Amino acid sequence: MDYLVERIALYLGESKVEDIRDKLKNDIVIHCASSGHYIETWNEETVGVAKPTDTQLESYSAEAQTMYELDQAQLQRAKEYPSIGEQLDMQYWDAVNGTTTWKDTIAQVKADNPKPE
């Protein structure tokens, strides 16, 4: 995996991939091929900076991988957490019964989906 979107986000100084979604929709076109991904279009005027070189993007590879893994862990956690309503119900019954169901549930989701270091 080449983490091109994450490397572009880092090049643009964005801390989260979500922050560049609009740019990816309108001003940056990534071509996905079996041989890899590459920047097909870069609208320098609206993006606000020059298109990065391959060397510039490559310098972000390790950090981009960590960013990707963090995003994936957060997405997986979001899928596995009970709904807010269910969590509030757990907290209510924990308070009534002196139990730790909510804390245990959240801790298990976090343990099953650790963030990268």
C-alpha cells in the first residue's frame, strides 16, 4: 500500500485525511492503477501549493503509514462501539447497579483495535 492520500495530506500540512476530502474531490485527482497510485491532476491555483515531487511525497512514507493505521483503528472502533443510546443506558444501569458494563465494553473495543505507536 502506498498511502498516497495520507502522504498528500501530510505534504499539505493536514493532520487528518478528512481535511483534504474536498480538495480530492475537486482539485486533486489520483489515478489508481494496478502498478500503483499517482497524481493525475493537481490544480495548483485552488490547492494553493505546487504539486509535490515523488521525492517530497516519499519523505512522508513512514508518517503516512502511521496516519493510515490510526485512521483505520479509529474507523474500526467507531463501527464496534455501541450506539450513544446504548452507552447511556449502560452508564445508567452501571450507576444503579454498581457495575462497570460500560467501561468494560469500551475498554474491550479499544483493546481489540489498538492505535499504532
